[in-house]
Amino acid sequence: MALACAEVRGQEQEQPPAPATLDLHIHLFGTGDAGSGCRLSNRITSGWQFNLLLSRFRGRAGTLDESYVVTLVEDLKASGLARGLILAQDAVYDAAGKPDWKQTHFFAPNDYLFRVVDQHRDLMFPCVSINPNRADAVDELDRCVDKGARALKIHPPTQNVDIADPKHTRFFQRCADHRILVLVHTGHEHSAPVQDIGLASPLKLEPALDQGCTVVACHCGTGWPGDKPDMLPDFLTMLRKYERLWGDSSVLCTIGHAADCLRLIDDELGRERLLHGSDFPFPCAPIAFSGIVKQDELTRIRTLDSELARDLALKDALGIGRTCAERAHQLVAG
């Protein structure tokens, strides 16, 4: 009997560790008050969303930019996730490929991203942002890859970039050569001024995919009820055409996106190609899934201290949490 028990204990000790998990959609924000180079326009800082979020960060450190990073680090440590992919945000560029600061409402530079991630390498991977309209887009891509970038993010409707324009072919060929993961905002946008919502169509991803890029359609082309056009069906159609296309679950568990979230996860392939992302600092809304998730589970989720933990737990309850987070880590970390 003693030998049998020892064998059981040995088997328990030999169990492999649980697969690592990742949130691949965490924003880096700042106003530039700590020399970060970040920018937020008055249209952003005067909005109700910014001021609601500000109450969570203000006073955690000497400046708002520092307070945001302190809050993010603490939240990641309490999230139950192994790491987060942290996103920079590039500017809008004019016809000459120069920054157009009047049209840029949200900017978090790549060099600041690398500074923050370098201080927290045990928690973070860097996702740079490169607007293909910039004159030095390919050079910036090469530079960022040399510095360790594993992914890049493009936000077409706010950065005013048509990623399907043939002039960007060389850029996406270079992305494919580097095997860098390309994240692209798709679907409707409600937290920042939009230049052209048509630029957020999942169909715009085709040229990058045709060049051999692995692409994540952030938000899966979803929107709020009443948003037109309905882009989710196009995303699902694209999944069936391209094996290198993925979606992420960022912002899906908010009140506005809850209906499209349920439409998405009702599709088998939609679930299979979904990666975990929170869209931090924007909070999830457990109340949006009352009647779908048991009330006692929603109550438990609300008591969690970490916003990232709440988001992951709510998605776990919907069947798109930990498995999607494991997929995300495998895709980013290899």
C-alpha cells in the first residue's frame, strides 16, 4: 500500500504544467506627462469614457503615464495570465508620409512601448504599431523586429489607412518575411474618432493574407446593435477562406458587443479561431450576460480584484476563456 501511494504521489508530481496563457490585446496609454511621447487629443480627454477610466489610474504614481503602467502591472500580476501583449498606437500620416498630429487623437510610440516592456519582461511582450502610410514604414518594421517585436497593430479607421491599397504590398511582404503577427482593427469603433468606418471591413485583410501574413482581426468585425454595415458575416466568410486568419475576443464582453459576441461563438469555426484579448483598460460587463451565465457565477466574477481576471473569468464562463488564451500564447510565443 505504501509503495502504491508513493507511485501515485510520483505520478502527481510528474504532471506537466498547465499551458501558458496570454492576453494579446492590452493598450498602452499616456498623455506624455512623464516624457513618454504619448498623446491624447482633447476629443479623447474630454470624453466620458476617458474620465471614467481616469478614476482608476489617477494618483497611483507621480504622473498619469506612470500611474497607468503601475495599474497595468498590478492587474497583470493578479490576472492569472502568464503574460500580456502590450500595444503601441501609431499616428495618422499625410499624403507625404509625415505625421498629421491634428488628425491623430491617440498616440503611444514604439520606443515608449519598448521601454515599458523592457522593465517587465516577465509579464509583457511588445506589439508595435506601424501605419503603412508612413514614409519609413518598412524601415520602422525592420527596426522594431530587430528590437524584439513579436507583433504589430494597425487601426485603419482611426489611422486613416486602407490596408488593401496595392501600395502597401511591399510592407506586408516584409511582415510575412519577418513572420511577425499582424493585428488589425476590424468592425465598428466607439471609443475614438473614426476617419472612415469602411476601412475597418474584414475584407480589407485579403491582400495581407495573400502575401502570407498571419493576421488577427481584432474584434472579429463586430459592433453594437444597429451599427451598419454588419461586418461579422464577412469575418466568418474570411475564416473559411484563409487558414492564417484569426480573431480576438477583445471588447466582446461589453454591453454594446454582447449580441455579436453570442453570434460569433455560435459559429464553430469562429470559436476555433478565437484568441483571448481584453482591450484593457476598457472593462468587461458581466451584467450583459445575465440569463446566459448563471447568476452566482456572475456574482463571483464581479468580486475579482483584477479587471483582466474578470474579463478572463467571464469568457471562461462563455467557453472562450482559457483555451483561447492558451492559443494566443502559442501563436505569439511559439
